[in-house]
Amino acid sequence: MTPEQNRITNTLKIQRAKKDLTQEQLAHLVGVTRKTINTVENGKYIPSTYLALKLSIILGVSVEDLFQLVSESKE
């Protein structure tokens, strides 16, 4: 059995583009800075449950459509 490492991926940039929103516009709608949206999109920051829920509501998708837990096997 090999150890596994989990990481979170997201489709925030794709979902935001589908709604034709800039990072700045989305940030304003959910009450955070543009930099926060940027760091979430680039996988540098994992948002709180509260922010993830707000993003999913604004974008009209489920939290699971925005964020996925991916298991990676280590060899």
C-alpha cells in the first residue's frame, strides 16, 4: 500500500469566466479582495467554508463543482 497525499483543485476561473466576471467583480460580489480571488484560482489559498458557499451561490454552481479533493499516490 502506498501513502496518498490529498490536494484541493478548483474550477473557479472557469466558472467565473462562464459568468463573464472579472476577478475584481467577483471579489466585490462576495466581499473579498481581488487578490483573494486570484490566490484561490491559483491554488495558493483554500477558502473558508463560508467563502466557498458564497462563491458557489454567486456563480450558480455547487461547492463540489468549484472545489475537488484529489488523491495522489506517492511512489
